[in-house]
Amino acid sequence: MGVVIDNTYETVRKHFIQYLEANGHRKTPERYTILKEIYAYDGHFDIDSLYVKMRKAKHAISRATLYNTMELLLNCNLVTKHAFNENSAIYEKSFHFKQHDHILITDNNEILEFCDPRIEEIKKSIETMFDVDIIEHSLVFYAKKKLKENK
């Protein structure tokens, strides 16, 4: 899981309210409920699992509301979307998270996170080499669990 600097619900809620107001979107209880569920979620999630979790918790949220709210949360940088494979999107909360990268274990779709300072050095080297400013990056390693030998 990413390292959180500040993930209190009230902080992200205020950020979301500012975004909604600045962009002329309605401030609805359903949107805040979705935000609260996401920031209570530990790790990565897909929309279907979030929808099922919210229905089990007796939240009256439609799939359309969930998808529409997710787009707003992506646009205001409270959620990050990953496409580790072509079948589905995976999301994670992202407000004030430190940069990290991922390893997807293809045997079981487990997602591991890591942060290696050498990646920042590579990024700086590329910026210098090509005279660019890298504004964002995504690094995913796809791996299989090693078979353990019987000794």
C-alpha cells in the first residue's frame, strides 16, 4: 500500500468540495459516501468490488453514480486509475501519496507496491538526456511466484 502523508476524510472531503464548486458540479451525499468508502478502503480496488461493498453496507448508490463520481475523483486527483491488464481497471486512493510503483503477480493478480530511489535518479537522467520535464510515470513489473523446491 502507498505511504500516506495525510489521508483524513475531512481533508480529502474539503479538497473534493473545492473541486466540485470550482467546476460547477453538484455536492451530493452519495458522492461524499463514495469518497468516504474509498478512503476507508485498504489497497487497490475495482469499481465492481466497491459497488458490492457499498451495497452490502446498505448504501443506496447506483452503478451510474459510482462511475460518474469516480471520474470526478480521478479529475481532482483523489483517485488514481491503473490498467494492469486489458480486462479491467484498478483504482487506489491517491491524495498526498508518495510516488510508488507496482508489481503484478500474474498467478493470482496480487498487487505489490514498492519505492526505489534509483527510479528517481533514472527519471532525472532521462530529463537531462532528452531535455524534458517528466510530469508523471508509471512502472509495472509483471511477475510469477517462484516455485519452491523441496529440499
